[in-house]
Amino acid sequence: MRVVRVAEFGGPEVLQIATVPDQVPGPGQVVVDVEAAGVLSIDTVIRSGQAGDIFPVELPYVPGVGSAGQVSAVGEGVDREWIGRRVLADVENGGYAEQITTAPENLIPIPDGLGTREALALLHDGAVAMQVFDRVDLRPGATVLVQPAAGGLGSGLVQIAHAAGARVIGAARGSRKLKAVEELGADVVVDYTTPGWLDQVGRVDVAFDGVGGELGRAVFDLVAPGGTYSNYGFSGGGGFTQIDRDEAARRGVTAIGMEQLVENQPHRRTWVGRVLKEAVAGRIRPLIGQTFPLEQAAEAHAALQNRDTLGKTLLLT
């Protein structure tokens, strides 16, 4: 079978296809034939070697913390009823592969009425969107900024905030992305590459920031007294947004940082279950903007880093 392997940290070019033996389940394990693997912004950061303190990996490794497919084999001690089931595999790594071996407790059955790829699009981004949103005290009518709003996670936040009765401002780049964000329920869309876009946004009650760096800091400055700034990523390549907690306290702004992702981790399965139910009910629409074959993992990472992607990016086996 084929996997994508990283032997050294660096740019997208370090993602290389390798051939390894087909997977055989050991006791207490299952093998999943992968249909698609999810690509996350954090995958590109880990690959670059910039996230070792938060997400340590040992070289060489196979990236990917989530895949979807069908269980093809089970090991000793595992219920054979798993065989043939469509599942999400929520794993620590190894997702960029044609097969993965894991324990049954890492599997999440995909509900009827939801496509395999659509479920995968929600495994991390949709669940994290619900986690991040749940930590914010949002009243109906509040003004909410989401940036970037056209990614897998941001598109979920736009929909959730809209359903909660907020006035949603979605920040994205280019007419294609702005149109998609508007269709997801944003009341106002702004292009963050245009001069003076922050002035167009004005004061907000809540800011969800997945860009980080200096741009995240500029967004933090827009939050009104009594509001909340929530940083859940640094896709802009500038690292974490550095927030002065004393300044936030003086302004009466609640600042929630990347620590929320770690704190929410023990409850991930609950959030995944919730977001899948929302999707089956039609209240959240997963946005899959582009797919790449497994052997083009480097191109997928480059597109994500260059912020040329819309919604969720998937690798197909």
C-alpha cells in the first residue's frame, strides 16, 4: 500500500509517497481501507517543524490525524460486526495512507444519510468549530467576526454563529471565497487583502481568529469592551497571536488562546457526534472545496499554505 511519509521537516516537498506492506490487524486492532484523508492547517505547521512544543512528532512519520473509509479486517478480540462499516478514524498520525491500523475506540461510525467524505470534512474542523463556539458567551444580535471564514473550520463557525442569531462578518480573500461565505449565512463579507478592511469591520463583540500573528493582533484590537477574542489557529504563518493579558483585562476583553484546543481534546468524541447529527439534520453543511489524489499531498499542503483553498481539503486514495 502507499503512504505519504515525512523524513525531514521542511516545505511541502518533503511529503513523499512510499510503498509499505499492507496492514494486518493485531489483537484488539482493526484495519480501515481509506477512501479519503483530511488535510488540516496544523498538518502544514507540524510538517514545517514549527509546532514541536505543542504537537511533537518523531521522524519519519506519516501525517494525518483523520481518515474515512471502510473497515476491512479485525484482529483477535474485536467484534467482527465492524467489518464493512463506514467509519471515521480519529488517530494521532498515519492518516495519509491507503490503509490504517488502529483500535476500535478510535473509530466513529458514519451515520446513514451522510456521505463518507462529508463526514470526514466535519471530523476535526466541524467539531472544533462547535467546541470553540461553545466557549463564547454569545447573545442574539451580537456582531461576530470570523477570519478566515472560507476554510473548513471558519465555514462551520459562520454557520453556527448565524444559526445562533448573530450578525456575522466573514473575512476571506477573493470573490469566490466571499461568495461562498455569503451563501453560508454571513451578513457581511470583507476581503482581508484590501486596504482598510479592518475599518470596514469596525467594532465586534466576538472575534474568531484562525490566522494568528500580526493580523490576529489587529483583529483583537477590534473587540469591544466586554467582548471575546478567540484564537484557534495560526494559518497565516506568523505564529501565535501575542496577547497582553493585562491589556485584555483593562479593556474588559476575554482572550481565549490555543490552549482551548488541548483542553477540549478529552471531549472530542462528544463534539464529533454532535456535529454529525447537525449535518444529518441539514443544519450544518460541510464545505469541501478541493480534493487531491494521495500522491499530490505536497500540492495540497502548498495550496493550503498559500491560502488558495476553499472549505475543506481532502486527499483521495
